[in-house]
Amino acid sequence: METPAYVLEFEKPLRELGKQLDELRQQSIETNVDLVTEIFAIEGKIASMRRDIYSNLTPWQKVQIARHPKRPYALDYIRLICENFQELHGDRQFKDDQALIGGTAFFKGAAVMVVAQQKGRDPKERIARNFGMAQPEGYRKALRLMKLAEKFSIPVLTFIDTPGAFPGIESEARHVSEAIAVNLREMAMLRTPTISVVVGEGGSGGALGIGVTDRVLIFENSYYSVISPEGCAAILWKDSAKAPAAAEALKVSANHLEKLGVVDEIIPEPLGGAHNDPKQAADALSYALQKHLNDLRALGTDQLVDARYERYRHFGVFEEAGSVRS
């Protein structure tokens, strides 16, 4: 039996029109009546409605698309844009964290080190990968691989897609906050080009643990935030149902982040989201990565580190408008 399509709340009007279209086509076949005019009319209406909906998405609707179960994950992009990906395992201290993967690959014919947060497709894989929420050993593995890349002057590409680091007792017992803090410090000083891409969810320190890079890219319908909209709503309004308002206030969407200077480029997605055409999304990602890698490779190592320092040093700068005195 075919699995029913996953439909978001704001997509339901499109789904209803799609059903009408299918019924008309079936009726035309069964009755042998020419319904081409009616079919074309509904097809036009669907196309128009699709453009209107996806051109005017709210921040909360973009969060929902970022969490879509059919959305391409890191491994999907790695397979589409890289060659000869060789996964490397373990943090050499505790165990191998499957929520955070990494290894060497070739991108456009050149060696790169890939570090990525990976969610699961089916229940078994979701549990194995802990829903993309890495534990301390995941961040320590990531740092081990980044240091290995630095040793051989290989660029580092990180793919961010997590609701946050795992907050469980065992994770805290093994010092997840310390592991993330060490990554922030070490990535800031890494002497090789680094680029991160938010491919889905970019949640809190869990995302930042592999996100302190020379360039930060984000897909059009991804989000990057200090806290999830639901978590923010629970704190501010004591009601997680206020998540849409929280998403708006947090400025989590790509266009807000670009205006604030948090991300360097927004990668366009196919209409309706990357899951509608993963190959097209991967091609756009490949183009953006190549462009930024070329820019970073042109810099000397000291220039690279200094520019990275300046980038993060200026985050959060603001001006206070005082009263003007004559």
C-alpha cells in the first residue's frame, strides 16, 4: 500500500485542488467526456496558488518545511555533490555517535573533510541516530576530524541539521556543554578553510558546535536559532502553542539571518521545498560551495584566521539612539 503524502497545514488547500484534478481526470476517462478545459483551469489554479503560498511563507511555516520528513538530509547531499565519501568513526575516547557523521570525500575533484548531523528516515534509524541530536562524543569526533583536515590542509564542509544537542542525563554526565565549548574555540582557530551549511534545522548550541566557520550558508527554507520556537514560547508565554509568534520574534528564517549578517548566502530551493526536487537543491548547494571555497582558498592562512575572528567579533554589535541635544 502506498504511503500517504505528508501534508502541512498550509498546504491543505493545494491538496484539495489536487484531489479535484484527479477526480476530473478519472471522470474524463470513465465517461469518455472531454474535460480538457476544466482540467486546464484547475491546473492553472494550482500553479497560481502554489506560487502564492510558497512566495509568502511565514517564519513558522518555514520551520515546518525545515522539519519535513521527506526533506533531504546531509547524507543525501553528500551522495549528490561528493564522490568517494569515506566515513570515519569514533571520538577515540568513548564511542561512535551516529547522530554526527564525518569523513573524507572529493568535491569537484578536490579533497574535503565532511562533518554532518544526520537524522533518520524510519523509526529504527531515527533511534540509532538519536533524531540528529549529537552527544559529547559526536562533537569530539567532529573536532578530531577537523584537526585531521587542518593537518593536511583540507577544507572542512559541515552540514547542520539538528533540533539541538542531546540534553539527556548521560550526555550531561559526559560534559556535552564542555565538548561544544571546546569546538567553538578550536574552530575559531582552525588553520584551514571552513564552510557550514544549514540544510534543515539549526538548533542552539547543538548547531553552533559545528558552525563556527569562515562562511555560513543556509537553504531558503531552513532555520537557525538560539532556541526552538516551541522552547521559546514555553519560556516567554508558558504555552508552546505560541510557537508561530516565537518564530517571528526570533527572526529564525534565512532572509532575517542574512539581513542580520549571521549567514553569508541563502541557497534557493525548488518551489515547495528541497524535498520536491533534491537534485535541483543539491546543484544549487554545489554551486554555492564551489564559489565560497574558491574565495577562501585565495586567502593566506593568517588572513583566513584573522577574517574569521573579525566575523564573529562583530556579531551582536548594536547602536543606541540617544536624544539629540542642541
